[in-house]
Amino acid sequence: MRDFAAALGLVFVIEGLVMLAAPGLLGRTLARLSQTPPERLRMTGLYSVLAGMAWVWVVRRGLN
């Protein structure tokens, strides 16, 4: 649970940095996302989840 809390904190840091450094780019990206079909968003989300799980697995396996 401690690792999860730390990871969640890092997500907030990264999102905050994007908003701080490039608010215009973020706005344009969100506008494009709102026009993207839900099926494509779901597939992108699935690929992101799988890539994230693979990343965590590789990092955890390498640290043990």
C-alpha cells in the first residue's frame, strides 16, 4: 500500500508539471481527446494498463 501511495503521488507530480509547463498543449490535447471515439480511448487505456503492468513487473523483478 505504501508503494501505491507513492506511485499515486508521482502521478500528481507529473500531471502538475505538465499543467505548469505547457497549459496550452494540455488544453489542445484534451480538446482532441474529447473528439476521439470511445472505442479508441478504451483500447488506448487497455494498452496503457498493460504497458504499466509490464513496466512494474520488470522493475520489481529487477530489484529482487
